[in-house]
Amino acid sequence: MIPMDRIRNIGIIAHVDHGKTTLVDCLLKQSGALSGSAAMQETRVMDSNALEKERGITILSKVTSLVYNGHRINIVDTPGHADFGGEVERILSMVDSVVLVVDATEGPMAQTKFVLTKALARGLTPLVVLNKVDRPTSRPDEVDSELLELFMALGASDEQTAYDLMYASAKEGWCSSDLGQVSTYVDAASKGQKASGTMSPLLDAIIARVPPPKGERSGAPFSMLVTQLEANSYLGKCALGRITSGTVRVGDRIRVLEPGTSNVKEEGKVTKLFLRSGVQQIEMAQAGAGDVVAISGVPTVSVNSTIAGLDVSQALEFIPVDPPTISVTFSVNDSPLAGREGSQLTSGMIRDRLRREAEINVALQVVDDGKSEALEVRGRGELQLSVLIETMRREGFELSVTPPRVLFKKNPENARQILEPFEEITIDVDHESSGVVIEKLTKRKGELKNFSDLADKARMVFHIPTRGLLGYASEFKNDTHGTGVMNHAFLRYDEYVGAFEKSRKASMVCMSLGTATSYALNTIEPRGRLFVRNSDEVYPGMVVGELSKDGNDLDVNPTKAKQLTNIRAAGKDETIRLTPVKSWTLEEVIAYVNPDEAIEVTPTQIRLRKQILDSTKRKQLSRRRVSDIDELLE
């Protein structure tokens, strides 16, 4: 075992796209942790999940380690998107400090504030890295001032505000604490020369500034807080965490203590011990306090449980994560086209899968009322829920998913006052688009808190109810012609600010079962925008388009075919030309769907439908619909 004074445990935190994963890549490659593996030639080696590689974002926190100058540095790479903030919160108990990565052009953003708040609350002193300083638009001095203001606004101590500042280009593979040295590297790159710098200054700073882990190895009982679960095809469930005290060996008897109650959930023995180095798992015979390891041998363990020796009876404290703010309901796909594509179809399969997800992901909550086959899933945002749905559809599930809705709650001091979640949203757009963005967000009860110029962009900061953001992403993309950038993070629960006007028009609803024909679609298209193509299968209650004007939903028949007769037509039939239909993505359909509709998800199709397929029942129940606010006040 490496002595405790030669161990450093550190987390990498940042806003999305500020370069965390690229930085970790660079550290692993330059330290030799990836030597001899195929990952040496890859980029973003820590993003191993298929969805992470496709979307270019980190979804799950991951642990690795490297050895530098006789020290083992355990590194936790975290997601940067606000919807996966629970991953950041739970790993803070594993580390003794954090590297806060900030884009030298964009500066501190919404998620920067969120992750920094959590780190400061734990008493951690961040090591700040201004990344992408080699860009022509970088402004390191201004960003340093903005960061200091943010530290002070969040109530940081004098020690925390005296943070070390490093300048880096993770893509080019160098880092320095001297801005003059940075200019030399940038000049060399502009002449087509390779900069001579490395990441060694950052690794030296980590060893010098990050304190070694606390705890006793000899004479202390073994205990470890589980922060993550990993699936192993040979060993089953493996529990990942940092050993708080004592030592553990393969074959030792251990027990699992439930969080909060300290009840003994299971007793077993350690069958395997693993340490992750680079992208490989290294089997160990023993580990001690300060080590970050994975343990197998206790299959019922869950996140936030304590794994300890048999003489330990008190569970370790864990960090509670912020509450979820939105929810959707998962149920069996009951459309006429159900069961044609998927292999996981029953409510029992869906329930088991969601419960397994809730065990791993503490930011998700699964609510089962026991009265129906539907399950309510609560999470942080549309992206988090869409990633879960996409993962399940790739596993062969067929689902019916309701639109996301905000989780209201009563004020504990005033039962008649309703509270709703608010978000802080940061928007960077071209100046000519700022007017329409302000207008749209103001209608959604957003309040403009700051307006500033950032290079050739306008930066706006709003405080807005979470329900004001539901469905806004697609509008924002259209309003800014795809050039705008929008980021948001949970702010607080505050007083309900009232309803706002509906932004979506009525639907065209199919009234027949069959195959859509170009003849029928040609007669329907002048009324609005179509969602189905010629030869697509449709059924009664399926939403096949959006009307071009406000009003009530319109029942249409997209399966109608041209009647053939034995009489020659006087004129020649014109060739039918329909507007091409763009396929839905999950994020788009979740943002678009109306409260009385549902999303039918299968392994190959995403369809929009009414929750109640029968038109007569739908009209009857629409008169008795009760809002979430009225339901909460009853």
C-alpha cells in the first residue's frame, strides 16, 4: 500500500464544455497511465458510455488514478451539465480538494456557480485552472476578477479566496502559473511550432496544495462510504468509494449498514478489491484509509450505504443531494402498434429497470403508488430524463411517457402558499437576437438580472421558474438561428408566480387506423405542419401534425385514399409534393409535448399521441381536468 501522505484525492469540476474530460485525458497520457493501451490514441477516454460519446458530454462521474513523482493521484471526472449535478454532489465526500476548470473566454457560468457552491460548503479549497487560454478571444485577467467576485458572493473564507491560479490549454497539452510563459506557448503555436510545455506544473501544484487524506489505518476498524455502483459481468455489483478508516483485505468479513438508520442490511466477505488506473482495473490484495477502491462481495449494497468491518455499528454520514424539480410518468405502451418492436414490454420489467436505476443514480427518485402500473420518475431536468429514456429504448423497452411537469410544494410556514423551483439561466446570443429572447423569457415569468457584452455576444442572466424553461429550448434555437448558447442551474424554491400564456398551437389528431397516404396528407398539409410521412402507420389518437392557428384540436384522416373509378378523368393528376418531415429527437419531443399528450417510445420510433386515445372520452375528461396547483391545495 502507498503511504497516506503520498495519496491525493481530487475532483475535476466545471461547467459543461469547459474542458474537464480533455484535461483528464491529457494528465493520464502525460503521466504514462495509458501507456501500452489502445486508449493512448483516443480522445475523451473517460467518456466510455455510448451516449456520452455520441453527445460529447459527460453523464456519469468516473474515477481513475495516476502515479506521479511517487504519489498516487486519484481523480474523479464529473459531469458539467446541470441536469447531472447529483453526480457532482455525491463525489465530494471522496475528495480532499477540487480542480475548478473555467473557460478563459466564457468565464464562470451557471454550473460553475453550482459546483463551486457545493465545494465551498464542504470546506474545500479549489485549485483554479483557466482553460483554453490559447484562444484569441481569451480574457484571463477579466475572468480571474469575475471568479474572485463569485467566490466572495458565495461566502468563501479568506483561505478559499486565496486560490492558486493556473493557465492551461488541455487540447495542446500544457499548463503554467506564469501568464508570460503562456504568451510564449501561444506565439510558438501561431508560428506552427509545438509548444514545449507539459501538464507537470498542474500535477506539482496538486501534490503541493492538496492535503493528504485524513484517517487512521492501523488500529482503526474498516469503514467506507459507497458513492457509486459499478456492474461487473463476472462479479455482479461492485461498490466504489473512499476508505475512511482502517484497512481491508480480500477474504475479510464485512457488513452493509443502511444510510441514516445504521441497520445491518447484509453481511458477507470481500471477494475482490480493485483500483482503477488509467482505463484499467488493477486487482489488489489489500487497501487502506485514503484509497479509492471498488469492492465486490455484497450484492445488496446501494449508494450512500456504509461497508464496514463486523465490529462497526454506526453508518457514516453522507451528503444529501438537492431535490428533483420535474417529473414524468412511465407506463406500458398501450397503443395499437404496441409490442411490434420491443422485447421489454410489461410493467414489471419497467418497474424493475427503474428501481435499478434509482439505486445507482441518487438524483433520480422513483415513486410507485401501488395503485396503478404507472411509475412517476423525478429528476433534475429534461436532459437527465431523456438520457434515461434513450438508454431504456436501446435496451429494448417500449414505453409511454407523459410530459414533464414541475414539482410544486407547499410552504411549511403557510399551507396556502405554493412554492415552485426557479433556475438561473445564462444566455449568450448575437446582439440582434437579444430582443426576442428577452421578450420570450419575460412572457414566461423570467426576470432579467444582468446584461453585459462578451466579445461580439450579449450575455444575459435571468431568474426564471423551471416550468418557464420547459419547451423553450427549440424556440430558442429557432429565434437565435442556432447561434445562441443557453445554460441553466437550479437556484431555489420560491413563491408561485402564476400562469403564463400557452406558446404551442393545437394538434391535428388522427381518427383512423391504417397507413398514411400522400393523397390524404396533401389535403391536410395546408392546415399546418405534418409529423408523419407517406406510408407511416397511424392510429386513432395519434398526433400527426400541428395546426397553423390557435384553437381546438382537429380530427383528421391521414389514411384516406383516392377513390378509383372506371371513368377517365378530364384533367391530368398533378404530382403530389409534400414538405419533408424531420424525425423527432427525444429532447425535441419532450420539449414539445402538450399536457394532455404522451410520448410513445419504441426501439426504433418516437411518436406523439393523446394520453386518452378515444376522442369521445378525451372531450369528456378535458372538462374535468384539474391543475397541479388546485390538486396540491385540496
